Amino acid sequence: MPCNDGTNIPSLEGRGSKGEGENKPSPQPSPTGEGAICHSEGCQEVRRSSNLDGKKIRRYEGKLFTLKSLSSNPPTLLSSNNHSGGNASLIPPYALKQRAAFTLAEVLITLGIIGVVAAMTMPSLIANYQKKQTVAQLKRVYSILSQALERSVLDNGPVETWDWDGEFIVTMTPKSFAEKHILAYINGVNKLSVESGLWKTLKGTVDTSGSALGSRPQYELSDGTLLNFSRNYAAPSEQGNRHKTSLQITVDLNGYSGPNQFGRDVFMFAIFPFAEDSHGKLMPGKHEDCGGGGLHYRMTRNWLAYEGCATCRHDRNAFGYGCAALIMKDGWEIKEDYPW
């Protein structure tokens, strides 16, 4: 039975009563009152040693322990001497303190596991952060342009009465038209010289499409957002395509910083003055550059993501002009199947 400092060691007093040690004589205390023979097998208390700074020790099964360490599990070993009658080589108390530590191999293995987990999760975390940041910036720019359009309507009347016919085509460039009807209602606009070849398609190639009129940032907002204005016009005689008449607005959310790519940081909005279902509001996207030339905001999600031409998918015309429409249709969220 192990002995400790008062928990399992039988009392040294009153050993004549019934129980274990009934017929055994009580040990006589030492002259100093400091040593006693334990009444358990293999356990012996030894006299105080000056080498242990006045602390008592006990010998248990041939090994030496401090009284304090005997209360711990396992007790702290003082001597490797396995013979009860041998001389114990006592060690000072400060050496009794055991400190747990990791080996170098354990540390390296742990760091390796952390590195593998980080390598697997970090790209996904970064992509999710970038998507949320993109959506937040897109909503902010959409709000700025929408508010400018609303204030312009108060001053210039409904959008269908603006200079879309004749003067818009003959005398007013898309720049001058935008400066009069949109940019005049936004504070802190900086006019830029045209820089072509800046914006890229969903595939990462430079957008050289004539119908896009992209890659031409012309204005910069106070927060660094780049703007470009272009037009699509159908004469009044072309009633079938009249609804496609529009002022197209390309926005680059983070300015000249990369990737300068449609669907990532570059998006397109448009104002359709003769499309009855838009009521002259700012709408996402523009129109298809092939097929029936449908307006992006009218398309179904499936058409925008999987079926359309020049919408928001990696088809042969992967311009990405309809990506803003897809994000808005998904409730201002970039879904898993979005061509990120």
C-alpha cells in the first residue's frame, strides 16, 4: 500500500487497538521526534536531512520521496536505489520539479499539420472574403448612380424625355450626355484621359469587342471607382429594337488595381428609357450581343448563368456584361456556380 503525507499512512499513535498492527508495539520516537518506522510494508520515514533544506523524506520500496510528492500521483522519485538498505543519493528540492515539454519532432509534426490545414482552407476563406467585399462595393456604386439618376429626373424630367433622339446622336457624345444627366449629380468626379485595353473578359483576355466600348475608363469617383459611358441607340423607326436604346455605364470597383476583369471587379449597368418595365431606372447589365439581343435584367437566372450569350458564363462570348444582373437576381450574393 503506498504511503503519503497523512492520507494512507496509519497513525503512529494508539497502535494497540484492534486492527492492523494490533499486537505490534508502538515505535519509540527518536530523540529529535523526527523519525518513525511506517506500519506499512516497504515504507520507512527517515530523519530530516540538511541537504533537503529541512524537508522530511520517506523511503518507499527502496525509493526516496518527499512528503509532499507522496501526495501526488505518481510521487516524485528522489533516488533510483531499489534496495531498502542501500544509501540513497538525495537530490536538492529544486530538481524535484518536473516540467512537461514537447519534443522537436512533436512541434514539427504539429506545425506541418497546421500548414496543411491552412493551405486547404485559406484560398476558400480569401475567396469568400473577396466575394463579400465585391458585393458590398457593387451595392454602394449602384446606390450612388441610382441616387444621381433620381435627382437628375427631378431637374430634367422623366428619362424618356431626355436627349435620346437627334441631339443625343448628332451633337452629344456619351460623355457629354453623362456629364449633363448623371455626373453633375455626383460629388468629387475626376475626369480622366481615356485608357484603352484595361478591362478583361471573364476568360481574362483583353476586351476588344466593338459593341462593349469597354476598356475606356473616362471618370473617377472620389473613392477610386472608375466609370465609362457608352451608348446603344435604335432609331424611332426601328420599333422592334427601340427597347435596346440605352446609356451603358461600366464601373471598375477598385480602380486601376487588378484584376480589372468583368464579373470580378468590373460590372455593367444601363438606363433603358424606352423599356416600359424598367421605368427609366438604373438596371444591371445591358443586352445580349448575339441571338435576340434580350436585356439582361429580363433574363432568367438559368439563362444568365448557363444559356445566354455574352451574359455571365464562360461561353465563346464570355464578356461578362450580365454578371451584375446575376448577382442582383441572387439577392446581392455570389453563389457557388458564379464564374469567379
